[in-house]
Amino acid sequence: MLLLVTGATGKVGAHLIADILQDPKWQGARIRALCHNRTPAPHDRVEIVHGNIAERDAVDRAMAGVTHVVHLATCKEIPETVMDVTVKGLFWLLEAFRQSPSAQQFILIGGDAGIGHFFYEHDGPITEAQPHMAYPGCYALSKVLEEVMLTQFGIQYGIDACCLRAPWIMEKDDFRYTLSFGDDLFGGPDWKTMVSAEVAAQCRAAGTVPLLRDAHGRPLKRNFVHVADLSAAIRLALANPVTKGRLYNISMDEPVDYGVVAAHLKATRGLPSIDIPSSYHSNWLDNTRAKYELGWRPTYDTKKMIDAAFNYQRTAQDPRKVWYPG
């Protein structure tokens, strides 16, 4: 196996590569990383190809002799580059893949932005049959276009491809910083803009956490997945014949309930909470298909994710640096 990983230095890519290198099942696998701005740590089984994924020549060099692809490279809410990276880049990858004599399987890591995240209301659990419905912005649109393009290449050319659709991906102390009322906030909503400046300052000083409420006034439920669980799902999908043409929701068994978050942090750390009303909607990704077909089981639930994030201690060699806001 020669596995091409795009987005190899990102949160998921770095974790996945480390897991594959350590997993006896994949001891014969070699990895090629397509890198633009950053480079992973050197390893005798990891080859680096430098280039821009939006350029066909770079993609062709990266794809030479590759058997499997895990496509992670993405772009957040940056209109100037999002289509080059997510649409044009994926197009060149799929074009090279379909014409390659060695290519065997293509795995796309999608996102729940393509089905609206918490912007739209659903009348039940969200399965893989849910139609695309991007929320406003270029990032969500790009996630729709990625999944549609992958599906069409499967129809047009019969390639062996699947999509693992993940919600917000957490590692280390990420979840702790999703709750911050300060400038160190990770992702959104931006809590300090949803209260007065005075209240935001008080929340920062007290370690107050937001209890986000949905459009009906109930504690909002929102989907997350830990990077370790997503990496496990990717490895179960790799070289697995059942995945051809399939889409899988890769999420925790239950969404994070902000009421549970507030109660747990009050009970375990004495942290206060503050109600934050919103027009957002609770939702619940159904991961049954991945559990049934891949034999995958997430190991993180809400309380484990909270405790892991709040217990995480960074060293001087592990500074908190967020390349993308979410």
C-alpha cells in the first residue's frame, strides 16, 4: 500500500499518520504526504511531496504509484482560496485517481457543514439520506460540492470511493477553548459577542461556561467527534471492500448537550454557567451505518471529552496554535 494523505500536517492527518505507523496491521504501508506550507516529522516510511493541491502538476506528482488516498486538505471561510483548495484540488485528485493504473480506493473526509450543522431544524436523527443543505458561507458550500463531486466520479467512472462525514473534530484541550469568552476561543459561536462586554469580562474572570440554548429554549445539542475516533474509523475504512460508494456519519453516539456540559463542569470543577439564547437548532447525527458496516465504535462521550480537554496539560514544546478557527 502506498497511501497518499492530503492535509497531512493538520489535526486529523498528523494523528492518522502516527496511528498507521504504529499499527501492526499497516506495518507494510508506506505514506506519501502532499504538503504546501508545513511538513510532517521525518520518518523512513513517510515521503514528502511539496506542492499546491490546486495545481495539476503537483497532484499528478503526488498521485504517481499511489494505491489509496485519504483526502483531508480543506479550507475554512476564506473566499479567495476555498474553491481552489476544496473543489479544484479535489477535481485534480479524482482525475488523477481515475486514470491511475495503481489507484484502488479514495476516502474523502467530509463535514456536517454540508447538511447545515445547527442552522436548520430536523424532525429526527440525521442519517446519510439527509439531502445537502449548506448554511450561509463558502466553507459549507465547499463541503457540499466535495461530496457531490465524489459521488459523481463514482457514477461516471466506477471508482472505489467513500466519504466519512465528520462533525467538529476535537483533540487535546480543544473542547475547553470552545467554551471561552476570550480571544482564545476555538471555533464558534463567539460567546463574547453574544453578551455585553462587561458580562464577557466577568465570565472570563470566573471561568464561566456558556449554556447555549436552541431556538426552542432547550439546551442545544451539537455533534462532535474526537480525532482518535475519527482516525479509527478511517483505518477501518481503508482497504475495506464494503465502503465502495458509501457515505458514513462519523460522530459520537450522542451529541454534546450544553446543559450536560454546564452541569458536569459545575459538579466537577465548580465552574458557573450562563444561559446564551440562540436561533440555532439541536441535531443528532446517526452513526448506525458506520457501526454496522465498519464495526466502528466511538470511545469518547461528552463527559470523557470534557474531562480530557480540561485535564490536558501543555508543555513548552506543545504550544496551542490554531491553524484554522474550527
